[in-house]
Amino acid sequence: MLKTRLIPCLDVKNGRVVKGVQFLDLVDAGDPVESARAYDKAGADELCFLDITASAEARGTILDVVRRTAEACFMPVTVGGGVRNLDDIRALLLAGADKVSINTAAVRDKTIVARAAAKFGTQAIVVAIDAKKVSLANESERFEIFTHGGRNPTGIDAVEFACDVARLGAGEILLTSMDRDGTKIGYDIPLTKAISNAVNIPVVASGGVGTLDHLVDGVKLGGASAVLAASIFHFGTYTIMEAKQHMAKAGIAMRLD
Amino acid sequence: MKIALIDYDAGNIHSVRKALNVAASNIGLSIDVSVGSDPDTICKADRIVLPGDGAFADCVEHLRAVEGLTEALGEAVHKKGHPFLGICVGMQLLATKGLELGETAGLDWLKGTVERIQPNDKALKVPHMGWNTLNARQPHPLLNNIELGTNGLHAYFLHAYHFIPHNMNDVIATSEYGQAITAVIAKDNIAGTQFHPEKSQKLGVQLLQNFLNWTP
């Protein structure tokens, strides 16, 4: 049977792994190629590589980092960050990415998802959704998409958008709660559940993991097909195998090869 | 041993090359992997690997766009009988036709159709994405030293469409995903895996070692 995936995420800025709190206050967490190699050996199910380099000229180096990272591991790699068009996607796939994640470009124009899926196959196209809760305490829960590291509200409803991109051919949704990112208080379960229930493609839960029970909750309560975390692994709080064994003990089917 | 790794602008060639080199070094075999689409090189190779990521129709188009490529593949595989391995869409292209975004003719080396996965269990999501175990349908040298079954090793799958063969004797192993998904096919010197051996850690390297040792 298909196993639930555990995915460490490398946020890469100017060629280094960094990790912040709610997309700010970045601290250095090492070399991406070394990290990839270590996670591969540790039994991670996939690697997520998000390029958060801001300046256009610095972005040129990313293909080389992706190439070396993909070369360093025998597991699939999803690469995202700053993907604007089909040429960007092609370049990343040729550099060794197995899946490419589109964020702002899809928010700007959803049809890029359909064009990318027709070209590269639905399985290679991930849409990254960064959402924040916008409903008030006395309202029913509503989540809105934000771009540019959470600075720009879009007015787009996250659940509706997820359904739209799934219909257009996205193969997976990488769902980050911007309220929870880096907080270590757990995934936003209502958000995760709302999106997982709404689409028939896999959803990766992201943002907020601080304990191993949070990973379990993402799957059991949130309905995620895969769970992503960064800090708890980068800074050695838990190993990949500890996390997988914990999830397996909680009754989730995990790969423990 | 000369390996032709076919590059027809359809995906991740480097991972496959790296994995082949690791597999060869594990069994003390010296291989020379040439990446490209030159018909002459393909005809001179001892073994051929056809990878592929992407949509069926787009991959077929790229394959046919290289002059003399399908003819060279046909000659090496059918006339000379050299071992051939298709990976993911590279396996699906062997089918009679694919139904991803309209109907497209495949190479028709193995009779069958590539159709969208429609699990009986509606809770199962498509694409079939992640690590799954293999169930053998028949013994085959490509599965040597690979632990199969529910408690066996895992292979990495990443696909929304799957190969439905006309002749079930061509199916070597399946994976369970709301239905039996064709995971490994083989007929004579032609083989294919729906999963990505180059991304499947232990199982993948062993399968590639088996392919390099395979004498069909």
C-alpha cells in the first residue's frame, strides 16, 4: 500500500539553507547539498527545496544548486520559489527536479497550471498555497491566499483556489499556513482539512511543526497525504527515523526501509 | 558495457545516469553511459534505457521529433535483441496508445493502453504519488534480491496514468492502489518500470543492478 510521506524542507537563500519564523528572521541552517545527502541517508521520503532568494541576479545560481542537490540523493525532489513560466519549469526539471512548485505565478494566472500539466504531466506540477485565516472569531472559518512571503493579500479564497488548480491539472498542493510557519505550535488543522477534503489530489501539510504529534495530527486530523517540516530536523530536535517511527506507532502506514 | 541513455528532452536524465553508475559500481561492472539521441550510438550500445517524465502526448512528440530515433530503437531492440528498460513514461510509451490529453499512438511494442488511474476507493487521490510495495505476478531476473510483498521494500511512484496491458503475462509485478497498478512489465528483452528506480533508494539500485546483469 501507498505510504504517508515525510518531507524535510530546505528553504534556500543565496545558496544556503535558512529557516525563519513566519517567513522572517532567517537563521543559517547549512549547505543544501550536504543537508540533502544527510536526509537521503536518513530515510526521508522526498525533499522539498524552496528557493527564497530575492534578487534576480542571485537566482542564476539556483539551477546549479538544484543540480548538485538532486545528484546527492536517491529520493524525489520538489523545487519551488520564483517559478514564473514554462521555461523556468523546464529548466528546473532538466536540472534534476522531479516536481516543480508554482506559487505566485499561479495566483496571478491560473492557466499556467493547465499549460504546465499539458507539457510536463500533471504529476510534475505542484501548486504551493500560502494561506492565512481571515475570518473573525464569530464567523465561519475562511482562509485567504497571500503572496510575497505573506505580505500581499490577494482576496482569493484558499479552498476555491485549490479546487480550481486541481481541476486545471495540478498534481499536488503544498499547503502552508502562514499563521503557523515557524511557530512550532502545530499545523493549522482546519485549513489542512478544508483543502484536503475539497480536492482529489494529494495535499502536503506545512507550517508550524514543533513536535512529532503535530505530524500525526496533520495526517489523522488534517487528512494530508504528506507532512512537511523544516526546523525540527535541521536543528536536530528529531531525526527522520524518530519521526517516522512515531507516526507508524500512531497507526499511520510509513515506509521504514 | 555501453549503455545508451536516451535523451529526448523529456525529463530528468542526470538522476538516471548517476543511479546506473552506482548500480554498476556495486557489481564491479565498468559501464560507459552515453546520453543522447544519436541513432548510431543507440545501435552500437549493449543496453538501452528510455527514461521519461511528462505527459504522454508531449513525450511521444519529442521522441518522434528526433530523426531516426524510433527506427534506431526498433533496430537495437527488435533486430539485435539488446536489453531495454523504459522508466515511467518511458515504459508507458511502449504501449499501443495513451489516453492522456487525447488519444496518442505509442510505440506498440507491448499491446496495451495507458489510461488515467481511477481507484475503486474514492478516498484515494490521483496522482499515485509516493512509496509503495511491489507484488510479484511471476518470477523475473529483474526482481532478484528484492523483498516483495506487503512487508517488502518500497518503490517511488509518481503518475496519474497507468499501463493496462492486453496480455497479463507481460506483467511481472503490480502495486496496490485501489486496484492493481502495473509496476513492472517485461517481454523477451523489453522491460519497463512504472516507478522510478533512480529515485527508489535500495530497491531502485538493486533493480538497476539486475538490469545490468540481465541476459534475456
